[in-house]
Amino acid sequence: MLTIPVRTSGSRMRSERRRSLAHLADAAAPAEPAVSTVHMGSDGTIFHARCGQPLAYMRTRGGLELDFYCLECVEHVTLPLHAMARVPMAARPAFSGRAGR
């Protein structure tokens, strides 16, 4: 006996596809992740979030990433250029020494 595979009609497949695409369009785009490796001081200095020390700017790589170096942690920190707008401001003052020295 010869069996023929059953296919759904083309119009039914197109309507199901339209429904699934409409569902995707209605879904909200995910928010960009928060920057957690660095924070910015009130004077614009970039600080390492792990130790709180200022980062040394090294270079811009390919016009897409900024390279920093932490002298305290001896660690390389890369930050995408488009993420600079999302760098959080420091919750505490950048000055960490004693006043009146």
C-alpha cells in the first residue's frame, strides 16, 4: 500500500506563522544589562567596582571597546564603548583618604 504524507495547507501555515511573529513583536525588548564592573566618580573618573580604586586608561580597541587597568587588583577591565552611557555614578565620594592631611 502506498501512503502519501499529509501536509497542512499553505494558507494555514502562513496564518500560524503570522500569529507567532505577531507574538514576538508584542514582546518587550529586554533591557540592557547594568554595568557592574566599574562606576564613575563625580569628576568623571572611572573606578573599579571590586576595589574602589581609579582605573588607568590604556587604549581604545577597534573603536568599540575601552581598555582599563586596575593597579590595585592587577586586572584588565574592558568596557564596550556603547556601555559608557550606562556606567553608574559612585554612591560614595571618590576621595578615600583622610581629610586634613
